[in-house]
Amino acid sequence: MPFRFWIGFWVMVALLIIVAFELSFLVRYITRFTEECFACLVAVIFIYEAFHKLSDIREHQPVHIGQSCSRY
């Protein structure tokens, strides 16, 4: 646990420095591999959220297959 704490602490310090001095322009120096990994992560998060919302809809508004509808 202390190892994870120190990793998190130093990442936090680095990110605070980046934010404080507006060093976001340095992103263009990141390798294409890192950019593709980040894009893949974002895509996976969007896909996961879509399926999660679909499962919530299915739980709250189930589809009744095979039942006749008397209104039509």
C-alpha cells in the first residue's frame, strides 16, 4: 500500500505542475503509441457506458416478447 501511495503522490505532484504552468502544449511530444492507447481507453469507456445504460433500461423497461397486445 505505501508503494501505491507514493506513486499516486508523485503523479499528483506532476499533474499539479502541468496544470499550474499550463504545460498541456507538451502533449504533441507524446508518442503515437501513447496517443492510440489513450484513444482506445476512451473508446472502451464509451462502449462500456453504452452497454451499462442498455442493461439499466432493460431492467427498468423490460421487453415482453411473445405476449399478444390486445390494443391492436
